[in-house]
Amino acid sequence: AQSVTQLDSHVSVSEGTPVLLRCNYSSSYSPSLFWYVQHPNKGLQLLLKYTSAATLVKGINGFEAEFKKSETSFHLTKPSAHMSDAAEYFCVVSVSNNNDMRFGAGTRLTVKP
Amino acid sequence: NAGVTQTPKFQVLKTGQSMTLQCAQDMNHEYMSWYRQDPGMGLRLIHYSVGAGITDQGEVPNGYNVSRSTTEDFPLRLLSAAPSQTSVYFCASSLLSGANVLTFGAGSRLTVL
């Protein structure tokens, strides 16, 4: 079975500085990987997804993630944080022949003025 | 285009009561699923369905029942509520299972006293 570990439960950055949210995965098959964002009291929204095409994936709102098979990682980055980026972020792994999508525990991003 | 609609948004139950959380989607999605979200644990899959008449268990199915009589609807039933079922519940759907993007409902907050 696949699983995902988000290495930080909380990340705090200043506005205008880079963001790094870390995710490691475990999967017996070639995985599909996703990042979702959840703003307070809202549902989840897709940021980006990797499905075995380019290893560097660009998403919405300036976010991107790089799939590194050798490190089993899929870290999320953004060059410059904005106040509106404050939210909870979830890394998700799915196997193409499996209907079971597994979520990480989430990373809460705080952006300081 | 309503997307995924969950009702009710809030519910308080007493231990032992039963209730049904409703989920409907108008996107003709084959795949539908229910997750529960608890602090520090991310989203955990309860049950899922890959089409009308087909359901299967996820990671935490105990205490919950589902059915899928139509493509549009996927209700989640709590037969005898327990305090451990206090959580926020999300319904999600996608065109196909596996690597496709999930569309989430706004969530249903359930408290069991």
C-alpha cells in the first residue's frame, strides 16, 4: 500500500520569502502525486499533480513541485510567499490501478507580514 | 454548475443516534468517496465507489455504511454514532478513479456528544 509523510506539521515564513513544504512518499508502483490546499473552513483545492510526465510540475498561484524518484520526494515550493498563501497543504499519493488515495497529515503554512 | 454538494453543513448528535450525510454531484463523475478529517491526521478514506451499484471500503470504514444507487448520489450513514466519529467529513468525486483530480464538497462538521 502507498503512504505519504509530510515532514513538517507547521511552517512559518515571512511575506516575500521562499516557501518549502516537504513530502516523502512510499509506493510499490509508479505513483501519481498531488498537492491540495485548504483555506480555513473551506474544502480542498488542487494545486498541482504529477502523473509520470515532466518531473517538475507547475501549479496554480506560483507553486511548483519536483518529483525525485531517487529520494521518493515531492516537495512543494514557491519563490515568494504571499499573505494569501496561509493555509493547510496536503500531499497525496495514488496508484493508477488503485482507487485508494492516501493523504499526508498536512502542513500548516503561516505567512508573517 | 454546483459541483459537489454536501448536506448538512453542521450536525450535533447524541451517542447511539443514527444519521445520513448526503453527497450529490452534477458532473457525471463515476468515482465518489468519503473522507474524514481530524487534527494532525490529514484526510482518511472511509468508503469509495467507482460507479452506481459498486462500493468498497477505504482506510477507516468501521461504523459507516454507504450505497450508490445513482451516479449522482453517495450518502454516508452512521448507524449508531459514537464520540469517536466527531469529525469533519468531506465528499469528493472525480471522472475516473486513481490519478484523476478530486473535486471536494465544502464539508460537514459532525459532533457526537
